[in-house]
Amino acid sequence: MAHTRISSSLPPDIDPTKAPIAFGRRALPKLNEELQSPVLLTQQRALMALCDLVHDPEKVYQAVELGFLDNLKTLLRHHDSTIRQKTTEVLYIMAMHSVGRQGLIKNGVISALAELLDNPVDICRKNIHQTFEMMAKLPEGAVDILHAGLIPFLVLKLKSEPDEIQELILDTLSNCLRVEASEALANGAVTILKEKLTHSSVAIRSKAAWVLLEISTHLEGKTAICEEVTPVLVGLLEDADPEVQASATGALMFATVKPQGRFSALGAGAIPPLLKLVAEETSKARLSAIKTLTMLAEVPEGRKTLLGHTHTFQQCLNDPSEAVKRAAQIAIRVIQWKP
Amino acid sequence: MLPARDAEEAAAAAAALAVRYSYSSRPRALSARPKYRAPPDAAEPEKESVRYANLMYDRRVVRGNTYALQVIPACTHPDPLEIQRQRETRRRALARKRTKEQEQSRTPEPVEGREHVHVQTELYLEEISDWVIGVDTECQTDAFLDRPPTPLFIPAKTGKDVATQIEEGELFDFDIEVKPILEVLVGKTVEQALLEVMEEEELARLWAHQCAYAELRNAELAEVQRLEEQDRRYREEKERRKRQHKELLQKQKETTEKIAARAFAKRYLADLIPSVFNNLHESGFFYDPIERDIETEFLPWLMAEVEETLERKVLGRTMLDSLIRTVVEKRLDAFSSQPPFDQTEAPAEEPRPTDVEPQVAIETDADDQPVTEEKETDKLVAEAQRPRRISFMLHDSDQAGTEDLETE
């Protein structure tokens, strides 16, 4: 019988691990069928080909329409680890597009992914966490993650996972906790995050401070943070990296809303570093620093100290950003208020 | 060796049937003797897997009938002289055998008078001799001639002859044709690369945008919360002040009420004491002890005594009544049966002295009593003087007496 292959040796540039892709619109349906075949090799090759195709948004849309996600969900429970890895990779790439994200939410893939959180293979878990991170950027995705009850797991994983996965988890948590923080607080997230604030890696410190920021936007979070974490955050204000400074200032901004927080921040000597941050023209943390100083100025001791520094705020009035100008005006008004 | 051994063993076996059979050399499977010797420079014969030879092909096994015994000399190392002699005898035996074979005729003996002659019967007679006619021939190549080159081998032509020719313009120009293919290839690759880079760039830009937005949002949120907090504080302060003020007012009101109540109470109580005292005085709580004493003790005793006296009087009267009654009844009886007059007077007089005696005794005690007693004695006398009008008069006097007593 005539074969398409002329010689027995393959042409030099073909990747033998990928399934051959059919032309045009037939590509994805054919891959769909191949994914369901009982032969392991066919499934693996189909998955590799799918990984490449999914970078194109149109293909993502088509895949979601064809109902690929159900197949992928089944494959997540496959016994072969290569297949699981590749499936999580495909899901991650799909989650990078908005269409894909919508499809993932609709098909409830998050709960299926949650089963694999304990997988021993590193890459698999990394892909899963990347997918969660992408999903958490959408508000519906964040709500989905909360409903799936993943927050306790994620908080626990913070302790055990390697660094890069920790960064991903912290990102996911920061997006989810923006919606609701009570579950995380119940699982002792504040203690764990406090440890992470003193971690050696810069990225982890800034992200941990960001998560604390999100926690402290809620009332119970503020209470939890005021007692223990404020001194550490004040310490981070003098950190070398601007990212860390920005996140720490943001977290302090919310923590000082409550009077307890204000007193503990003042007690930890937060005013000098904050003034330094405000004085820098290009600091990211400028806005947050101005706001934090505004909060602290509501306390009588803070007001006394800041009355001597109003010129710094006058300088801020020249900042190009509208928000900074407004914030500086409010700050000056609060400082000069007489009861 | 073997036949002797066998005989020995058989004898041994026959002799001792009951004794367990024992070998002088244990039977073992003999390995095959290798065909070729090991090379002389082999250090050690390698122990290969033992190849067991087939018994049938083993040269060491005795073949043929063993009935004729071949006696083997006892000593296996004969001296060389013996060996040589044996060899010579063997050679002579062989030679004798050969000559004998030759002389031995295989055909039957000639009949008498005849002779067997060897005759050649072939067509051509052959001279039979021992040595073969040999001819020497020599051959030699030309001196110092090189070997000529081998002629070119051209195989014979087979098959049909076919020719083809590429005309002008039939062949494709690779450079022109390859362009669209190259374009497609390069284009697709670049497109894919651009897609990937754009993806990452898009993501990075989205993330930066989100960060900026998040910052603004956080700042606004913080502002909102701060204002909320401020508002809450002011409200709380206001509440506190209001409460304080209310409490103050309340206290003031209470104080005025208290003062008013105090004044009123004071005024009310001002004439409470005299009125109380009056009431008490009126209800008799303040008393003169002697008066009280007299009232509480003396008077009851007096009353008791009076009662006793009266009782006695009453008793007396009743006795008198009963006396008079009996007298009257007796008189009646007497009148009906005419009884004497002096009997009535005597019993009437008897109770009189008994009455007078206790009265005289009592007189000594009280002050008031003599007055009443005198009255009583007068009455008794009056009564005694009117014995006839018994019942009515007694009753009247009794009533008068009691009335008098009551007025006292």
C-alpha cells in the first residue's frame, strides 16, 4: 500500500513527539478525537501538538467551542505523568487568553485542578499555580477559587513549596483575598505572611506585603495586622528594593486606618522613612506614603511631628500625577487642622 | 587390566554377596577428549563446560568381543629395550603377513599339469613396472617483463536504448520558484514568533496597567477608609459629648428634685413631731407612772374585790331568796296546814348575823365600802322587817339594791 512516507527515515526537521496537525479547521477536531484514543502514545502526541496550537487565541476559542475542556478534565486524572504535565500546560496557556478564562470558569476546571495540587512533579504544580494566578485576575475567577475552598490549601502550600511556586501562590492569594479575607485569616495566614516578609528573595517579600495589603482592606484583616505585623512592615520601608517599599507602604496605608494601627506604627517610628519616600520624586510608593502620612496625621502626636514637614508635601503638589496632587492637598489640610 | 580386574571383582562379588558393593574407582562420566590439543602457549587449560562424550564414540571403551582375553602386562612402564624389541617383532610380523598375503593365492590351485599365469587381457598391453615413467618439463616466463594491464572489461550491452532531452524552458528556475515557499516558511515562523512576543508583551502591559490601577484603587480605598474612620471618630466624639451633656442635665434635674423633695420633706416633717407627740399623748403613750400603776393594778384589784363583795351579796341574797322561798313554801304548807309564826322569824334572823359578820370584817379594808355596806345593812334590816311580802318585796329590794350598786 502506498504510504505518505517515502523513505523509512523521517525528514530531518519533523518533531516525532508531535502528532501531525490536520489542515485548517480540521486540526482541532482531529486532535480532539486523538485525545480520546486508548493508545497512550497518540494521546501524548496530540497533547504536544495542542500545546503549540493553543497559543493562537482563535484556536483557543475554537477549542472551547468544541468542548475540549471536558476531555482535558478527564485527562487530568490520567495515570501517566507526562500527560498530566502537558494537560496542565495546555490549561495554563488557555488561561492566558480571556476567552480561555471564561471557558475555564464555565466548565468548572478549577475544582478539577485542585485535585492535582499534591502532585509530586514540580512542573505540573507550577502550571497549576500559574493557571490559578491567571484565573484569579478575573473577579469571577477569584470568586470561583474562593468557592472551591482552595484558600486553606494555598495558605498551607506557602510553607512547603519552592520559591517560584510561592510567588505564584502569593499572587493568587492577593487577588482572591481582595474579595474576601475571612477564610485565610482563619487559617493563620497572617503568621505565615509575617515570616515571608523577612524572606531572602525580593519578589517574595514584595508579594507577601501585597497580600497583607489586600488582607488589610477588610476590617478583620486590619485587626489581625495591627498588633503583630506593623513593626515588620515599618522595617521593610527601608528595604533596598522599590517594589518591596511600595507594597509595604501600601499595607501600612491600610493598617493605619484603625487607631490601634496608627499607634503601633507611630511607636515603630514609621514617620521618617515615610517622609523619605515622599521626598523621592520617582518613587512608586509616593502615593501610598502620602496617604499613610495623612492617616498618621490624624493622631495628635503624628500631627505635631508632621507640622514641621509640610514643605515636603508642598513639593508633592508639583507631581505630574493627578492623584498624588490631590493626596498631597488632603494631607496638608489634615495636618493643619485644628480641633 | 580390565579382564583381570573384572575377574577380581567378580570373585570379590561372588565371595561376599552380603557385603555392600564398593568400587575401587567410582564410576564417573568421562568427559570428551578434545579433538585438538590446547595450544602450547596456553597458560592453563580453561575449564569449559564439561562435554560428556557419547559412549559409543569413545575410544577408550573396549570394542569387539571380550571373550578372548588380552593379557595386559602388570607393569605399565616397560623399558625401552622391550619396546624396541616389540616394535621389531611387530614389523617382522607385518612384513611376514604381507608376503604371506601376496603368496596366498586367492584362486584355487592349478590342476595337475597346468600352471596359473598372470595375463593381461586388455586391448593394449601394459608394461607393469615398479617405477613410473616420469618426464621432466620446464617452463619459464619471459625475463623481466611486467605484467600487462588487464584489458578494459566492457560488458555486453543488453536492453533497449532510450534517450531523453530537457528542452529550453521546461526546467524550473529554483530561485524564482523557491521564493513563495520561502516567504510562507519565513512568514509563518515570524508570525509565530511575533505572536509569542506579543502575548508576553500584552501580558506585561496588562500587568503594568493593572498595577497602576491597583495602586490608584488602593489609594482611593485608603482615603475612603480614612474618611470613614474620621467620620466614625467624629460621630463617636459627638455621641460622647451628647451623652455627657445629657448626663449633666440629668444630674442637675435630679439635684433640683432632690432639693425640692428635701424642702418639702423638711416642712412636712416640721410639724410631724408635735403632731406625733400629740397623737401619742392622746393615745395615752405618755403616762404618769403612779397613775398608771394605780390604774393598772389598783383598780382591777378594787374591781375584783367589789365583784367578790357583790357576789357575796348576791349569794347572800340568793340564799336569802331560797330561805324565804322555803319559808314561804313552808308557810304555805303551814297555812294550808297551819304552821306556827316564830319558826319563820327564827330562820330569818339567822342569816342576818352571818351577813353582818363578814360585812364587819370587810369594813376594815376599804374606804368606800362602809358607805355601801351601811346601805346594805339598812336594806337587810328593812327586809327582815317585812318578811311577809316575800317574793315581790324581795324582788323589789333586790332590784333596788342592784340599781344602787350600779349607780355607785
